[in-house]
Amino acid sequence: MAEWDADLEHIIPSSVLPPLWAKLLVGFVSLVCFARSYDGDFVFDDSEAIVNNKDLRAETPLGDLWHHDFWGSRLSGNTSHKSYRPLTVLTFRMNYYLSGGFHPVSFHVVNILLHGGISILLVDVFSVLFGGLQYTSKGRRLNLAPRSSLLAALLFAVHPLHTECVAAVVGCADLLAALFFLLSFLGYCKALRETNKEGTHSTFWVLLSILLGAVAMLCKEQGITVLGLNAVFDILVIGKLNVLEMVRKVLHKDRSLENTGVLRSEGLLFRMSLLALGGSGVLYVRWKIMGTGPPSFTEVDNPASFASSMLVRAINYNYYYSLNAWLLLCPWWLCFDWSMGCIPLIKSVGDWRVIALAALWFCLIGLICQALCSEDSHKRRILTLGLGFLIIPFLPASNLFFRVGFVVAERVLYLPSAGYCMLLTFGFGVLSKHTKKKKLIAAFVLGILFINTLRCVIRSGQWRNEEQLFTSALSVCPLNAKVHYNVGKNLADKGNQTAAIRYYREAVRLNPKYVHAMNNLGNILKERNELQEAEELLSLAVQIQPDFAAAWMNLGIVQNSLKRFQAAEQSYRTAIKHRRKYPDCYYNLGRLYADLNRHVEALNAWRNATVLKPEHSLAWNNMVILLDNTGVEKRFGNLAEAEAVGREALELIPNDHSLMFSLANVLGKSQKYKESEALFLKAIKAHPNAASYHGNLAVLYHRWGHLDLAKKHYEISLRLDPVASGTKENYDLLRRKLEQMQKINV
């Protein structure tokens, strides 16, 4: 054990240092932190990535996964975000198959176990990063920093910033990428096992490490950065490169530079070539599969990247970095989404927030100077590797190489947080070495572990359902329009329209171009018959975003209710123009034509709806009812056609009681009483409290001559709906008939 590792003895007792005990402790603590999320719902992005993702279903060919993005859209499509993670989607598909459907518990358990496994694996990774790579004569790797590696792994296991990755099912992408990232690094370490012999290494393990890096990238984009970390580790730890010494020799034109060992090492140059070629090859293949088009993001996703001034962009990017650093340091203010005004742009250097980015660079420059200039080789190595682990995995999310679709995202800090935990552990060791109040430092460290564990438990609870998740964000990002929108949507789904309107209005106030909030608010106002305001909102939404098909359809519904039929038809047609496969819009267009007595066009529109969506019950029902009630053209308006359509519909949707009811009515009029009765009884069994079902069955029995059964079902219908005038009239007719029959019999 290294002498410097003993400085943490008052924090980490010797009893937990044996490798098995250390890993069991880390695994147990990680499970305690996030176990509360095991029975949570599918929340936020889980709906699109899991529940609505056709790539998870058995009917989708496995080959499609390699041509679709994370959300199930084709990579070549204009709307694709180019998030190419086929192995993560494959994992979801396997989970779906093994668990027998969309059961969130199995998905959440996988995430919790993955985080536990990653935390345990980090014990080995940190032992290499802190203590270097040394082996016994029997080939067993030595852990020269057992206390440092254990403390850093514990800090990682309990970091509240990881809650999003663990508690949200979509976070599985980050967890899988992290798992293969660490396996790639450890594989590379195994390749360097015998480099104490000049130029020797295992090419097999180097290639396997590159392959594992490619697998990590196919889980999430960040995974490929492990090749950069492997290169840094090889040069600094194995090659023992002293950057400061090398710079001095270059500046002084020292000829001894030519004799620098790291430059003369053929093994190192060969390994760097393999890493460079492997990384370039993997990225090229990914680029070919994804296509050359960049992902389409909007200004609300990442406003700084749309700023016209390069200075404004640079200042805001650096401010975002400082916010990420603050979340690592103090993970108390956590939010599921940081976009849409949550972080207003810094537009001048006079903004007080510039202090934050100045503080960040002050700390970073200080650490970099220590990493380069320290006389202590151990200190140089730890600080450099810690900074490398912190910065390298973060680079894809930094906006430096390409625009990303977020401002701050807690999930992208999962891997970089390992570097932060390493630097923090080293800081505790240095502090312990230079102070006599070791018990105070021990209490402070244990306090951090306890508070972070408690915060993880609380935050995991907030991720259990959308109501808690969205509400928790209101205090963190009150200026975020998306937060208010999601709270409103959740309330609307639960039927609390009054409260939902308030949050939708606030979302529109915060972001006057938030078309989705306008659309949802317009929908609620439409249902509350506040048609004038609904029309204004929906008209504004389609003016802001002319290709917003849903808003066009809803505008058509409102215009139809306002008896502005020509405008409504035009709105429906515009919606279909922007979304050709839009069954609900065809259904509403059919309703418009039916209101205008354009029956042939109505039937065609509903037929289009059922072609696009065979299970569209309302469209089928309306077709049957219209054919049953109209006789405009012989080939459409007759009972035989209505019966044929009804039977076709029931074959596709055999358990739909409303279709059974409609077809039963048609069969009754065709005097197919027995078959009609069977369908009525099936419909009543499925929906026993429908007064109309009992009333129409009573009419059937009335026609059929089963008067006692007719009387029974008339009475049931009137008990369920006492004000049904048609049923009351028929019942009175039946009673008079029964009375007459009774008199005749007497």
C-alpha cells in the first residue's frame, strides 16, 4: 500500500479494504441509493423511447434497429436526432420480450443493477488510476491505493446527479455506455500488463479494447471517448511522459529530446496507431450509417448555439460548463429538463453570471498547472488522469464539435462524475495530510456520503411518476416553459382541466412561440366550448409552425363547431398535406362531410382512416351507422353494405362493444333476429350499464315478439336512463299491447 494512501486511514478503516468486502460495500450502497425507483412508472422520455417505440416489438425486424435512431425513427429522416444507439434499443427489446410486455419494474431493476455493477467496476478502475499498473510475479494486479479507490467508488455510487440515468429507463443508454467504457479501459490495462519489458504488449487486448469502445458507442455516443482516455493513460502512466519537462526541452532546443523514452517506444507508437485507426474506422462506419445530415434542433433546445455573435456563444457555452461543474459539486437543484428559458442567455460581459465561468477557469487552470508543474510524479499522474476522466467523456456534449440538443443534461455527467470523484478523493487525501483535525475531515466525508445517499433516495422517489417529477422542477426552473407545459399536461390527463389551463397559459407566457402548449390549451378550451379563444390560439400555433399537423386538425374541429365548414375543410386538408398518414384527421374530415350531407365523401374519408389505422373504432362505427341510416346511393346506403362493413370491422376489432351494438342494430333491421340478439348480449356483457344497449335489445325483442324479454330490457334501460324519451314511448306501447293481450285472454 502506498504511503500517501494511508492518509485516508481515519476515513476508510482497514476492515473494509479486502477487495471482496470493498466491492460488496460499494454495491450495497449503490442499491440503497436507488432501490426506491424500482417500481416507478415510465416517465418523460420513456414513453417515446420505450412504450411508443415500434422497434421493441416482435413484428419489427431486428435489422431495422440498425437503420433507426434511439426513438424508432429512420436515421435518414428529416426529424431524426441522429441518436444512434442500436445496442441499447436491443437491450430494451430483450427486456420487453423476457418480461412479457411493457412492465416498468423489469426495466428499472436492470438500470439499478447496472449502476451497482458500474460502481463495483470503478473500484478496479480507480485502483489503477490512483495506484498505477503493477503486477505480482504471478501476474496478479496490485491495488496500491485501496482506500482511495474505495472512497472514490463510494462517492460515485451515491452521487445524486446519477438519479436521472438510474431512475429513468432511457438512462440505460448512459449506463450501458459507461459499463463498456470501463471494460474497454480495463481491457487496455490488461494489454499493457507486460510493458515493463521494452515494447511488449498484447495486441489482442488492444484490439478487444477498441471493440469494447465501439460497443460503448453503439450504446451511446460518449462511449467512443474511452479510446482517448486509453491513449492518455498509456502516454502518461505507461510511457511516464513528463509534459513540463518535455516543453522545457523544446523551448531550450535540448537535443536530449530525441532520446526521450516515450518517443523511442515502438510499442507505444504502435498502440497509438491502433487506437487512432480503430477510432477513425468506427466513427467513419457510424457516419456512413447515420448519413451526412446534421440532427435538427430548435433554438429552444439550445439557444446559445443559435446566437449570432461568436462571443455570446463562447460566453454561454462556458457558463454551461460552470453549471455542470456546480451540479457535480452541489447536486441539490436537479431538474428533468433545463431548456426553454430555464437558463437565460448571457448577452454581455456585464452580466454577474460571468463570475461563475471565471471561477470555473480559475479552478481548472490551477488544477492543470498542478498536473503539469508538480514535482511529485504521483500527484501529476492523478490530477492529469482525473482531469482526463472528467473532460474527455464530456467533449461530445460540449458544443465544441457539433451542436447538441440541450443546455444542461444531468445524464451526460454520469461518466465525467467519475473524474470528479477521483479529484475530490485526492483533495481529501491532501487535506488530511496537512491538517491535524483528521476526525473533523472524516466526519465531513461521512457527512457528504450520508447526505448524498439521502438525496438519492428522495430524488429517486421524485422520478417514480410524472406528477412528482414535473412538480419538483417548478422550484428549480420556474422560467422553464416546458416544465409548466408538462405539469399542465399531467393535470389534463388526470381530468383537472382548470389547473391545467393555468400551467399551459404560464408556458405560453414564458415562451410565446410554444406551439405545443398553444395546441393543448386550445384543445381544452375547445372541450369547454370556449371556441373563440381556442381558434385564436390554434391559428397562432399554425402561423408560427405552418407544418404543425395536429394544430391544423384541432383548428378544423373548432371551425367545424363554429359552423365555418369551408375553413374547417381547408384546415383538415392542410393537416393531411403535412402528415399524409393521419387517420384521426380523416375521421374528423368524415364527420364534417357527414354534417354537410356529403355522404359519399364522408364514407371515403372514414375508409381512409381505417386503412391507415385498422383499429380505428370510431371510423368503423360511423361508417356502419351512416350506411344504416342513409340511402343516397344504392351501392352505399343499404343494410347489406352496412352489414358487410360491420362484419369487416368486428373481424379486425372483435372485442369492441360499440361495433357489436351497431352491427346488431343492422342485423335486427334485416330480420336476422338470432344473430342480432347474440351481438346485443355480448355488447351488454362488455358494457352492462349502457342504457341504449338494453333499450335497442328491447326493441329487437319487441319486433321479434318476445314481449316479456322486451319488457325486462325496457325497464333496465329506463332504470339506467329514466329520461330516454324514445325508450319511454316504446315501453308505453309495449305495456298497452300487453294489457290488450291480457284483456283478450281474459
